[in-house]
Amino acid sequence: MSKLSEIPISVLDLSPVIAGGTPSDAFRNTVSLAKHAEKLGFMRFWLAEHHNMTGIASAATSVIIGHVAGATSKIRVGSGGIMLPNHSPLVIAEQFGTLESLYPGRIDLGLGRAPGTDQATMHALRRGKGEEDFPALLEELRFFLRSPVENQRVQAVPGAGLNIPIWLLGSSGFSAALAGKLGLPFSFAAHFSPENTLPALELYRRNFQPSETLEKPYAMVALNVIAADDNEEAKRLATSQHQSFLRLIRGMPGRLQPPVDSMEGLWTPQERAALEMRLGGSAIGNPETVKSKLNVFLESTQADEMMIHTMVYDHSARLRSYEILADVWKS
């Protein structure tokens, strides 16, 4: 059974745009966090594709990955993830081939099958494929990333023949089973789908078939963590994320709001229950509290790696949360 100190730890960032801030501010904070994570010894720094969300600036995910990779020197940088049905597989092969050529050995390609947005924005994206087409799109992308075959008319330049690690991402069982069948690493979104975590991991491991990529399953789990020097401050910081989820379930997503002393009066009992179901797996508290929760989580999931998402309004408090987490990991 693994201990926290025995597995890698990574960062998931959405480039949050705070109330009163701009996407430019969000990108500066993303670079600041990536440099901080690199110094602290985190393994990866992933960014996620979302569209039509005024509180998330990472829509052009490949572009910001390149920006972060250029501002750091050794931490792996990648997508958590690229929503493949939004794109031509050839274009993604070219984009990540370009990134890998610029920053060799440091780029990860995490892929999801959801749109990362709403129905109207899906239309604006000219999204011609659905989630059911994901396996075919994935195979096309993998074809373009392989070494070209004789007389191959269309090639990804750059991209073809480059060793870019592909991960499948999921919040349910579909991608878990597919990742297992293909022998690919799998990352589960426990930060917003905690109730499906254990069933998806079991499905992945049960379906796993060794491949050229992996001899045995490799499961990473994404988790919300907000650490502070005392429990009450961590709980207060977490109210910014609670407000964001509240706005999301009301169909009114917006920019990340400052923390409040209490959520009472801001949500109904039904909304609170829905939010707690979404965020029930979060680790929020002082170093001792966070360490205890993470140990329980690791024991139940047997994750090979954890990816930490920390949505905090104040950037200095977010940096401090990752500092605490790094200390907890080493202790």
C-alpha cells in the first residue's frame, strides 16, 4: 500500500478569472503557479479546455500550455484535458506535435470526450461529432501521431512519430473502460464526480490490457484540496469555489468571487446538498486535516498519482495552499 510520499503529485489549473480581474491577470497567475509548483517538486501542470465560461480563461488550451512550458524548465505541462470531439484529430496532432518539438519530453496530451460547454456553444464550435464518436476520433489522432506508413497522404507535421503520452480523462465509466482496453493511463475527475471514483477505477483496472504504452494500469485521480494554516481559514477560502459551483448549478456561471464567512443565506438546502455531492471528496483544512483526508483517499483509491485542483480567490493563498500540500506530501 502506497504512502503519499511514494507517489507523484501534480497540479490541475483552470486559469480562473476572479471578480474584478481579467484573463490577462489569470494567465499571469497561471504562470506564477506553474513556476511555484515546479520549485515545490510537482510532477505535472495540466490545463483544462472550457468554453463560454467567464470565470475560466483556459479555452485555447494548447496556446496556454505553450506559454506555461516556455516559462518553466522541467515540470511536465499538458491538457487535463483537450475535449477531442471539439477538434479535428489532425489539428490536435499538429498542435501537440508543435508543443513536443518546442519542449521535448515535457508535454502530456490528456483527452476528454465531453464538450466542456453548453449546447449553444457546442453549435458555435461547429462541433460535428458527438461523445459516441470519441473512440474513432481517438484512433484517428493516434494514427497521426504514429510514424508515417509508406504512401501515407496526410501526415501531422510536426507530430508524426513523436512520443507524446496520451491519457484518457473521465468522470464516469466510459473512458475508464476504454483506457483499460487500450492500455493507456487514465485520469479520473474526482474533483467534481466523487461518487463515481471507485467504480471507474475498478472498471479501468479490470479492463486493462498491457500495451506498448503500459505494462500495468496507471491511474491518476484529480481532487480538490484547499489547505491553510488553520481549519477555519481553509473553510472560508473554500467558499469561493462553493459560490462558483452554486452559480454553475443555477446555470449562471461567472467569475470567481471573494470568500465569505458563511454560505448560509446564499444557498437553499437542496442546492447545498447538490453542491456537497459534487464536492464531497474535497480535502479542506489545516496541514493535519488535509494529510488525514488524503491518506484516507489514497487508501481507498490506490491511486498511482494525484492531481490537485485548488480554486481560491486570492492568488497568494492559492500559492500557500500548494506549499502546505508539498510539505504534507514530504512528511
